Amino acid sequence: MKHITGLLFLLIFISCKDQPEQIPGYLKVEKFTVSAQGDSSWHKITEGWIYVNGEYLGAYTLPALIPILAEGQSEVWLYPGVKENGILASPNIYPILTRWESKTVEITPGQTTTIYPSTTYDPATVYSFGIGRGDFDGGSSIVLENRDNDDITTFSITTDGAFAGKCMLMELDTAHPLIEVATEKVSGLPISGSPETWLEMHYTCNVPFYLFLLYTDGLTSAEQSQAVFQFNPSENWNKIYLNLTQSLTLSQGEEYRLYIRCPLPKDENGAFSSSTGTVRVDNIRLLHL
């Protein structure tokens, strides 16, 4: 009995001894390149969701150095991610772009392997306004309507200060302090919550402006509106990815327009806080799978 007790104690002691610490290899993941019109300069892919041999290892701001406990030839998947609705705390996989993958990434303990991920638009992507029409550079751009009932205030399509080629320009002053512009109608947008619908857009502005969805529900021709996003002043061109899925699910419309409202801001006393305002918008893409 003493021998059995001693043997059990020895086995427990051996099992409790520290195991040798596994030395990780490292993956240095560079920023995504984008194979599409405008290349990477038109995009703002900031995150990557990484899987190694089918195991999810986390989401990382790119570029990143990631410790990996796998060893030898490994399969790596990397999903491109964006700041959803421009919110730093809300990174999300961008489903419109394809994942990068390789089955031949060699991982060696104590060494660093660098990968250069690339992506492009999923071949199944539906461009609701048509490919390239939101860039305002060709002969068939998105049709825009002035909706503010002021014949003096309007938008223009210009090369002045454009991100690339031409852009839509809206200018305000105290005599004409409001511009409202609606796009042409689009139909067939998913309203069940799946697949997701996203709006890509470049913008620069020195006053806030607002994006709404106008929609009809098929029961009446009257348009209803739903607020989507407030754009704050941005001195430089900024790229934003807006997830419209929830707005579409809530509204259950049949036809939609994008509606941009640019009021000259006022202070708490009702006086104009700026004498002029300028908003530029470019590369509008309304997308779903």
C-alpha cells in the first residue's frame, strides 16, 4: 500500500511540473492592398481578422506583429476590416471585400514571417447605382436633384478640390444657408437584415452635414425619411464606410434615395456661427452582396 501511495504521489508530482514553454513564431501582417479602381488610396482598410489553421486568433489594427503557436506550413485567412460608421471603437469585417488566404505560410518558432495581404471587391457585389457612376467622372453619373426650393443654392460637379477627377460641390452662405440634394431612386436593396448593405463615400467639409434615406413603402407615393449619419467637419478628404443594414430593416422601403442636407450652422442664440460653408462628396458606392 505504501508503494502504491508513493507511486501515485510521484505521478502527481511529475504531472504538476511546469511544461517547457512553447516558443511562438511571429506573423508580421502588413496593411491590405486593394485591387480595384483607385487601388489602396481610395480605401481605408484598417483592421484584419486573422485565422490560422482554422483557429480565430483575434482582430488587429494593421500593420501588426502577431505571435503564433502553430509551427510549420500553415493555412492563414485574413479578413479586411473597417471602422464601421467611422467609429474608432467599432471595427468590423467589411463583407464587400474578399478575404486573403494562403495555405503555405511557413511559421518557425522564434522567427518572423511577413505577409502582404491583398483584397478586391467580391465578384457577387451589387453596385446599386452602377459601377463608377458615383465617381462623377464619366458621362453617366448618378442623377442628382436639388430639393431645397432655393434656385440660387445648388450643387455643382467640378474638379475644384476633388478627391480624384470630379466631385459634387455644395457651397453655402448666410443669404442661402441650406442645400438639400437627393440622388436618383434605387430598388432591390435587401431589407431583411441579410446580406448587409454598405455605403462607401469620400467627403471633406468645413461645416457639419447630414445623410438621410428617403424611401417609399409601396402603399403611398409619399416619401418618408430616416436619419442615418451626421458628418462632422473634416479639413482633409476622409473615407467612410456606413452600414445601412439596420436603417433598411427598420424602414422596409421598396425604393430609396440618398438625401444630403447641408445647413449653415447656428449658435445657441440662433445666429450663424459661420458665414460660409463648403461640402465636397466623391466616390459614392451603395453596395451589397
